[in-house]
Amino acid sequence: MDDVDRLRRFCVDDPALAADPGGSWSGALDVRTAALVRMGALIATDAPAASIRSAVDEAVTAGVTLHEIVAVLEGMVSVVGLPRVVAAAPRIAAALGYGDDLVPEPAL
């Protein structure tokens, strides 16, 4: 299927799209880029910690650096707003193993 047909299928909500929920990225994105896109989407949707952890693991395995992960956080501020990014940051920090060092204790 070519890109025009794939776009048409998205436009009409073709049920066949559910069979391939984006895992392949149609071969258009390399593994690193796909991992960064996934992280951005999870930040945007306020995804749970387990999903963030999985995305971070995938990104690190693909060779994404801490600098690039922080760049995704920075870039998402203008897309979804600072509160959403701040909410995701502790989950990302924890997934990277920095949770205890970077996340302050809640005030009582």
C-alpha cells in the first residue's frame, strides 16, 4: 500500500488500521526517531509511568542520549504546555534511573 492509500485509510477510519497500530512506522522512520516520536506522544497524552518507562527503555536501546530526551521534553512545552511536561518529567527521570536524585520529596 502506498502513502496516499495509507493516508486515505486514516481519513476514513479504516478498521484494518487497528491491526498495525504504528509499530512499523511504515518503514519511514528509523528506530531512534520512532522512539523519540513515541516519547513525545506519551508526554502529550499524560501516559502512565509503565508506558513512559517502556518508551525510555526503547529509546535508550536505540541509542537516544539523555540530551535528546531532554530536548524532547523542552520541545513538548510549546506543544502541550509546561504543566504536562512537568508531570511527565519525574516518570522519565525515574525510567532513566534518576528518580531519587532529581525528584523532590512532596511537601507535607
